[in-house]
Amino acid sequence: MLVNELRVISAIIANQDIAPALNESEIDKLFVEHPDVWQFMKDYYYKYRAVVPGDILVESFPDVGLVQTTGNVKHYIDQLRSEYMSNMLKRIAMGIGNDLGRVSVEDLVAAASAKLSDLAAI
């Protein structure tokens, strides 16, 4: 997820356009590796009404390396969402596999259904 998170962050800075990300209802869940960076970007925007410049972001988060992007911010958000959903599906499947035989099938189905419902909302 690290690469796609960095692509979204970098595209926001390159395009000076944070609106597509802010308009995504579940965007916060997608930032697994760098939720602190995403929060900083939002806070900066709400305080200064501007997208954080790349140098300020890197100064505040030296471990974050911006990547070159040429696409629309929404494109990178869609990639991040797809990757997040794929990883969550794998985790759900592994959890079912680990619990099979230790938990009733009905409980497994109920838990998996709830998790898949949450995932579908993203």
C-alpha cells in the first residue's frame, strides 16, 4: 500500500488539488501506512486553505519520499482503494481459514458478511 499512498499524496501536491481526496467519504481508512501524513495534509489545508507544499511535507516527514505522478488525483485514489480492498479480502479469507473448525460456521459467515459489508461501503 505504501506506493499507492505515496502516489495519492504526491498527486495532490503536484496537481495542487486535494478536493477529490477530501470528497471521498472513507478516504481515511485507505491510508494504512501514512495516516499521520494524510492527517497533516488535511490539517494544513483546513488551516491555510492551500495544499501543503512538498518541501514542507518532506521536512515534517523525512521518511516520506514523494514520487513523480502525471495522472489525476482521483485516478490514484481509485488505485489505492482497489489495493486496500484486495488486501482486506485476503485478510478476511485468511481469517476464515484460520478460524474454520474452531468457530461455528454460522459465526464465521456472520463475521465475514459484516466485514464484507463494511468493505463494500468503501
